[in-house]
Amino acid sequence: MTNSELIFRRDAAVARSLASAYPIFVERAENSILWDADGKSFIDFAGGIAVLNTGHRHPKVLAAAIRQIEAYTHTAFQILPYEPYVALAERLNALAPIDGPAKSVFFSTGAEAVENAIKIARAATGRAGVIAFAGGFHGRTHLAMSLTGKVSPYRDQFGVGPAGIFHVPFPCEADSVSVEESLKALERLFRADISPADVAAIIIEPVQGEGGFHSAPEALLAELRQLADQHGIVLIADEIQTGFGRTGKMFAMEHSTVRPDLITVAKSLAGGFPLSGVIGRADLMDQASPGSLGGTYSGNPVACAAALAVLDVIEDEFLLERASLIGNRIRDRLESYIANEAGRRIVGLRGPGAMIAFDIIDANGQPDAAAAKAVAHHALELGLVILTCGIFGNTIRILVPLTVPDDQLDDGLTRLGVALGKED
């Protein structure tokens, strides 16, 4: 069937609330290239929203999944456990930047990981309050959307979230917020709204994803760590988008000296299979009672087998180093576009490793969301898939697979340049 025919079927059968960014239907994919129902090919700079660090259908990941499928696909770990779950926990416990012994527990989605991290923090502290940051994204379930620091479209129409959740500004030059101002807001929060003695957790993305790829400054992370230690608060790093090599480190928190208490993971963990988890200090992870965490599909054995293969690929193919090389190549090209005054005005090039973003502004220097969206759609016409994001909707982010060949990366950047009006 064609894209047009599938769009008609989609509109008749699928809830309007589940939006799709582009009117194309994927028919097949390989590494950093995908093909739609009309037979057109696209270079993928979106990676399924940071899910495909190891590319579409990596042969080692597929082989591991197939081996597991041929053995068994499901038992429910809380009924009949299986070795891939334990093996993956062992691997992640050894890799995670956690002080002391670590333990893990697995789920299916990023939002599940976030919700369960909050449950663990509440069980460990006996408190209910949670502090998050403006611009942060933590999921779409009721608790997770309440933690998310962006109202539209994630919280519109769904009413007030659970009590005890508070937001403070995130340091961001584009939003004119400094580290000092964030910390002053946190201090005011402790004086006016909630005592630190009632706070179970502070959750933060080391690099905001949906918020626009703004990195949390070391000074902020260090002060959060000090406050958490002082008041017995659990510090949670949401690494759902940043984890597994995207920033040039296995975890983005490794760019700092700060160690969180819990880390939420998902997206590129299993190379496209649904899997998420919480990794954390063993003494905290064991505070929740037996049976209080889990789920029917949590830690599915096929996804666990795929995740073990993903970790092998990251190591064997040196994808941490590759992320830095890709990032430098992207930055060099984008810097040339910034220097070229023709076409769209772009500013704010940023992001660690291969987690790269920039902003589009109008002639008055104001965020231009319409122009960013127009660039994304022009890029699609040219056979390139990119994503917009940011609190003003004017950010373009690049999440190309770390396995992308150099020629495809360069081709994609050229197409982006044409869409920006910087290339002929």
C-alpha cells in the first residue's frame, strides 16, 4: 500500500491523540537508512528518538534476539525467572556510575522506569515529595507527565498531577537562567513550599532531551549531590535518552564527577526492543518490598538478550569513541552553516558526543518554531529524517545511529544544509 492509503487507514483507526511527525510509513530499515511504503529512501537522523544508537537491525542484536525467540519468549520473571535478566543486571551494575554495590530492576518503557525510580526513592526515604526541572521530560503516564517540565502537549487536558511534585528552573542560557538562579529557586522552594525533610527524590536529566539538549552544568550537579547527602534525598539521573554511548560515554553522568543514587535507562538499551530499567545503590534498591516492583512484560527475555548484544556492540565497535568522532564531524559542518549568513539563522550549537542540537531564530533573534518545523519538513522532502524539540519548539536535534557510515553522515548533513538554505 502507498503512504496516502495508509494515512487514510490510520486516520480512521488510530486515536487522534497519538500524533505522527511525518506522513510516511516505514516499510523496512537497515542501519541508518529506511524506506517508506512508496519506496523512497531516507537517511535517519532521528534514530527512533534516540533508540537506535546501534542502528536499525544490527546483525548481532538480531541474532541474539532470534536465539532467544527460539528458546522461549515469555515466562514473567516474577513467576519463572531466566538467565538473560540476571546477566543484563550484572553487566549494567558493573558499568553504571554508582558508588558502592549496585542492583537493577527492569521494565518495558521509560515512563515505567521513572515511576519505579520514584517508588524506590519513596520506599527508601519514607517521604513523598519529588523535585524536577523545567524543560525536563520524564514520560507521559500520570506521574511521569507531572514530573515533565513542559505543559503542552504532555499535560494539557489531563488535569492537575499528583501532590508533592515541584519544579525549579533548569540552567539554560537560551532561557536566561543561571546555575545560581536555579539554586536560589530551589532554596526558595525549601523555604516556601516543601521542607527538604519531606523530599524523597530530585530527578534530573544530565542532558535534557525534549527540553533541547541543554547539559546540566557540573556546578549544579555537584550542589544537588551535596543537598541530597545533607538531607537524605535520593538523586535520580534520568539517562533514558542520554545513555548507551550517545554522549560519548556509556552514561552522560560520566562527563561529571557526580554519582547519582539511581539511574533510569531505556531507549537504546535494547536496540529497538522495548526495555527499560532502574540501576541504583543496592541498599536503596532493596528497600521496596518483594513483589512491589515488576510487571507482566517487565524485563522480557528477548529484550534482555538484545540488550546484552547491544552492550557487546558498543564495546566491540568502539561506539563511545565513534560518538565523539561523529559529534565532531557534525559540529564542524554546522559551524560552517552558522558562518554562512544565507538561509535560516541558526544559533546555540551544543551537546556532548553525538547528541547535537541547535536553535533557529527569526530576524529579531527570537525563537522561530515555525521555521524549525519548515526545515524539518523540507529535510524530509530531501530524504532526511530529523526532529524538532525544545521549550520553544525551535530546536533541531540530531540523533543519528552511531553506526552510520561516514558517507551517509556527510550526505545527511548536506541535505540538512540544503533544508537550512546553507547549501545549493
